[in-house]
Amino acid sequence: MLKIPQPVLELMDTLENAGFPAYTVGGCVRDSLLNRVPKDWDITTSAHPDRVRQIFRNEKISLDGLAHGTVVVYREEEPYEITTFRKDGAYTDHRHPDSVCFVDDIRDDLVRRDFTVNALAYSPKRGMVDLFHGQKDLENKLIRCIGESKRRFTEDAFRMIRALRFSSVFEFTIEPETAEGIHALCPTLRDISGDRKRKELMKLLCGNGVGYILRSFPDAFSVMIPEIKTMVGYDQNNRHHVYDLWEHTVRAVENTAPDPILRLTMLLHDTGKPATKTIENGECHFRGHPEVSARISQRVLEELSFDRATANRVMLLVENHDLLMQLNENKPDEIKSFLRRKLQTLGEENLRDIIRVNRADRIATGTRTIQQVDEWTQTVSAMLDELLTEKPAFSKNDLALKGDDLKALGLYGAEIGKMQRLILAKIAEGYLKNDAEEIESFIKSQH
């Protein structure tokens, strides 16, 4: 038996007492059976919208979805959607049904849904309605279309992206006939708006099953993000890389924490490699690819309608993703000096994310074990922690001596700014500490 919230039970009882069967349906049933906490509880009923409106006429309701058969009823300011059983008409625009008609049988409503695991309905009074063996597919961890997949994806191409997202988030396999439909019809994904693709893509990338999806459906991703196409099967032919470019990218995504910014960064971090390829002594090199990848990322993020703050952050991480590759692991003083300088230009938050990105990138080369990479990452992180205890200065506002202090020491006008820049540089080099007495002594030695 599903654990249904009390407000939902009360709404269903009200409908049942009025003579209309009512069920919880879709994602809330699926998530409950997977022992996940549903985000929303949707109710479906045989009562037509006008009847639902009449039944709950004394309560706060919203009629914005009335054309689609949905009445929203509020309980303690929480919205609950109540939708009439319905049957869809033809899909001539390959996205929305041309018409919907209300029906009295829940079976007609369930047959129009996308996947078997989303076509489950439950009522405490009437039990589970599972016409398409959705519970079995949940047990077997399968995403399967209801009916013929090519027909369902032709009706609505967006269902393909949902299949990929569900598979990644739930770590489910996509059933072979459904997968065949995606491979056959994924070119129609180009007609989906960037905004809709973005929302699903971010959920997909943060799923634990993202590696399976990226490896199994590079054709679909190449339609959603055309810049990916040249990466698939691309031989890097470089001694620092074991895998082709797409497999390297997939492994980099997999080895990054499920944070949307970081995973999007790893998906795009090497998109500039094919355009920067040179061959020297029979080996490929990709000098300048981070900058090119950042420019490509900007184009991709604009196409997917990302907000400016997110786009800027991803581009910064992409452009600096191999920043730590130039460091000599056997020269800790050089590493510390490097980190000091980058703290000033990038700040702590960005630098820590670059360390995380670098870890994923190193693991994905296949030339080192995860243990070896983690030891290196821990060493660099510890150095950064140590530097931060020194209260480093990122800008003139962070300096222990301010502009007025420099005036008191005899500096004027442009001399103050010039001296502040010099002090910041010396702190970054490790020559100075951000300490008032030490800075004062340095100024006196210079002026």
C-alpha cells in the first residue's frame, strides 16, 4: 500500500463520495514504489472539470489548466492537480495533441501515457491499475514505451529526452525496442526548444546512470548539441590519453560530483580539441583547446537558453580546466606560488572547482589510477587550505594596509595604486605576507 499524504487522501475521498472514481497517477506512484519521496501528487478522476470545480467550489482553486482538464485545489497553500481521465487526439505538430476528449474509463487515460513505469494508477479503495506491466519494469529497471516506440516518439519527440533522463536518474536500462525508436527518430530532437532541452539535460547529467546514457546514445546528444558529433569516436592519438575523445568525456562526467555546473563543464571541456589538432612526430596535440572549448561552450549554452551567470561560470571552468596540468608535482614551492597567483585572479570558489574538474580530467585520461589522482588532488587542496590560513589578499580591499595608511606613509595619487598592485604581486609570489607591519616595512624599503 502506498503512503499517500493526508490532503491527497481527503481530496480523493471527496471525489469518491461524490460518485467519481479517483486515483493517484504517474510519477508519484512510480516514485513511491521506488521508495523515493514524490515531488508532486497528481490525482486523476472520471469527474469532468466543471464537476470537479463544483465539488470543490468552497475551496481555493485554480482553473488555469481547465482546457486540459485540470483543476488545481489548494490545501494549506499546497497545490494539488486533479485531472479528468482523457484521451488524446492526433499529434500533427509532433508535440501536442490536436485535441483531448474526456472519458470515463481510466484505461483510456493510461494508454496515452509515455512509459509503462509512468502509467501506474493507485486508489486505496480500488487498488493498483497496471495495464502495461509497469511494476515488473520497475523491478527489472527498464524504461519501456507504451505501445510502439516509433509511434510514441513521432507523436512527441520530447518523450525521447524524458526516456534518457529517467534512465540516467533511476539508473534504468532503456528497453531495446524503445532504444531503437530513439536511434531512429533522434534527428527530430532538433525541433525541441533549447529551453526544454536544457531543463531535461541538467537532470540527466546529474543522474548516476549518466555514463550509460552518454555511451549508448551519442547520436541523440549530437542532435541536441551538434558540437558533440565530431567528438564521438575521435582518436586522440596522444600518449597522455588511453581513450577516444568521447569516452574520455564520458569518464570525466562520471567522475565529477553530480553538480550541474561541474558536469556540464566536463561535457563541454574538450569540445575544442578537433579544431585545434596538430600532429608532431606522429602524435596529436591540441594546444589552445581550452580557449576554443570555452568559445564553443558559449555558443552551446546560448542555444540551450542558459542564464548568463551559469554560462559565465561554465565557460570560466572550461577555459581553465587544465590549469593544473602544467604543475610539477615534485616542486611544492612552485605549486604554492602558482596557487597564490590564481587565488588573486580566480578566487577561492573557482579555484576549488578547477581542482575538482582537474581531478575528473586526470582520471578520464586512463593513465593513472583513481588513488593516484586522489593523492595529488588532496595534496593540492591541502596546499590551498594552508595558503588560505595566511589571509591572502585578492584585491587592494583585502590588504592589511588601506589607501589612507599608504598616504600616511608618504604616498600620493597614482603612487598609491601602483604600490598596491606591487604589494599584491609580492603576496602572490610568496615574498610578502598580508601583514600590516611586513607591508609597511616593504613600502619603506621601496619608497
